[in-house]
Amino acid sequence: MTILVLNAGSSSLKYQLFKFSGDSYNVLSKGTVERIAIGDSLITHKGKGGAEIKITGNIDSHTEALKKVFEALCDKEYGVIKNVGEISAFGHRILHGAEDFGSSVILTEENLEKCRKNIELGPLHMPANLSCVEACKQLISSTPNVGVFDTAFHSTMSKTAYMYAIPYEYYTDYKIRKYGFHGTSHRYVSGEAAAYLDNAESKIITCHLGNGSSIAAVKGGKVVDTSMGLTPLEGLAMGTRSGDIDPAVIEFIMQKTDKSISEILNILNKKSGVLGISGISSDFRDVTTAAEAGNERAELGLAMFAYRVRKYIGSYLAALNGADAIVFTGGIGENSVKMRERIISGLDGLGIEFDAEKNQSVKRNAVSEINKTASRIKILVIPTDEELVIARETYELVKTK
């Protein structure tokens, strides 16, 4: 069975083509389409033999982007399939499942209508996600589409964890509550950690750290709590997002600057976090370079990020009543030796003993331990694979159809 995984952003499209044979699989091809409907679009396609092909030109919609992807996948020179009829199903990353979807589903018209009603909960991402589904249905109507929701893995949270302490009718009338995001990543790495520990009931704190970052407390494969909320703005300070702030700050800034609520939310989402503090970049590599050169604001931004992560780890140790492992994943979690050390050093009073030498030699495609042997809690670095989760979910749903 051949499954094309699609992850659509507002002006981008990431894709991977998986070939399943029973429970085993191969990745036949992968790529990205950038600058959709912006101009000077670019397709970076890894095709036959792993060769990387770059295709330029203007792409005005996700439908047109998909057509270009299909052409690349079927190209006689660098393609990997003969025709799009070989694709058995499309697996889509969908941002928000709200309370409608606690698991992945085949995107029937009924399910798509529920998704459309949830656009207001994810107005930046949901339109692109659903546009990609509609494009697939338009281009190849007979091939099933499966939705895999970022929020679904967090649907096991209790009301105690997901409710906000605001008038209850805001929940009953408008479904205002914590939902959580990065669910496919948290699901994947917590599962890999449980397998590594050989304990399906293990208590694991997963730290997905990148430009967008979140943490989850997972017990026996079920989420107890997570840091992001109704939207991805809650929780940690991130690349451009503020994370947790006093809500009264919003009104205070509005009064001082005469900005609208939309302008303030744009600042909190796109101009805050490490970018806002450092004044340099949302790319942690740039900020780290500046900090090492003596830039105090860059150093402050990195220190604040690490401090927030460390605080959430501590709170989730309380929520879980201890943990078997702490997992780092995501672009920063997997690749930043220095940030892992910033975060985890100084937690020895909680039974977490960090090994700086092991931290320097993390494996790129395997589980790595970076704790001392005597540590009561293991510290693991696990590469995430959200596309594989989407592919597996899609395979399970369509294989019996």
C-alpha cells in the first residue's frame, strides 16, 4: 500500500510517500513546496536514488502545488511511481480536532463539515489544511483522505487539566478549553521512550522544542497535561510566541500604544518569544551566536527559554508524581547540545543527573541517553517522526476498506 502524507501550511506543503508491506515500510520520496501564492515558488524533491531536485516557478494554490508534486512523483527521470493511481490514500495533518475528533478519521463530507466549523479555533492553519484535502478530492476523487489531528493525542486529559478557571458557560457555549498541539510528535516519542524503557505504563515528560515548543506529561501512553492551550500561544516562550503571560498585559499595552486586539495578538504570536527579547532572530542558532559574542539580550532570551522549559518539567513531575524519563525532541531538542544542558543542568535535586559527555555524542537516528547511570530519571533524546505517525494512522484506517 502506498500512502502520500501531506502537511499543508498557509504558503507551504511538505510531503512524504510511504510504501507499506504489512507493518514494514519504506519512504520512497519526500519534499517541500515553498512560497505558494507568494511568487518565486520552490519545490525541493528527493526522488529516485535519493537525488535532490529543485523546481522553480510560480504556484498559485495548493491545488496547483499538488499537481506539481504528482508530476514530480511520476516523472520518468526522478519519479518513484508510474502514475498517481498507485497512491492508495492521502494522510493529512490537520491542526485542530476540537472535541469532535479524539482519533484519526477518514475525511468523509460529514467529518469535513465538522472540520470547517473548527476553523475559528485554528484560523492560521486550518484553512490550508482543509484546502489541501479539497485539492486531493478534486484531483483524485476516488482515493480516500485521512485526517490526523494535532490535538487528538491530548484528548485523554481530564477536565481538571483542560478547563480554564473562567465562567463555565464559556466552555459549554464556545468550547473554550485547553486542547494542546504537536500531538503526533508527543505520541511518537513517548511511544518510542516506553518501548526503550520496556514499560508500557511508564511516566514520561516529552519536550518538543523548536521554533514552536510544547511539553506533555504522559502516563501509560495517555496525556495527563500539556503546555499549549486553546491555541499554540499558551505555554513556553518560543521562537516568536510569548507563551504564558498575565492576561492584563494585553489591555495595558493597548492603552499605552493605542493598538487593536488583533495587533497585540499578532505581536504575541509573531514578534515575541526569543525574537522579541533578543531583537535578533527567532532562529536559536542566530541567537546563540549573538549570545556567545556577548549580546546580553540574546543571552537573556536563551536563558528565559531554558528556564520556562525547566519550570514546566518540574510542574509535570508533580502532575505525574515522578517520572521514568524526560524526552527531548524537535529541531532544538534533538540538535542543540547547549540548550539541552541549559535546561537539564541543576535538576539533580529531583533525581535527574545529567551527563555532559553523553550529551555531546547524541546519535542522529536512534534513542540516546544523556543521563548518568545513577540518575533516577532517564534523560533521552529521540528524533521525532510526525509523518510516520500520520502514515501509520492512515494505513490502519484504510487497509481494511
